[in-house]
Amino acid sequence: MSLGPYATFIAASYLVVLVVVVLLIAWIAIDYRSQRRRLNELETEGVTRRSGRQTTEL
């Protein structure tokens, strides 16, 4: 399969998209771990989440 004179541009475009997607996935994973760690710190300090309450407790 020949891509013609635009083969370099097409390959570079796919490579850039791949790098961006990998970076976004890594960013989300790092942020998720950070948020979970912060929530655990808050819970150990005694701060509770409102979403964890039952409706009868309000």
C-alpha cells in the first residue's frame, strides 16, 4: 500500500495523536491517584463526605 507523497505527514500525524492520547491517559491516572490520596488524608483527619451520608442523617 502506497501512501504517496503524503506518507510522512500521515505517519507524523498518527504519531502525534498517539503521544497526546498516551499523555492524557497518564495525566488522568496520576490525577486519580492524587485525588484518592487526598481523600484518604481527609478521611484520616476526620473529614467526612456528604455523599457518604444516608438520607435519614440529613
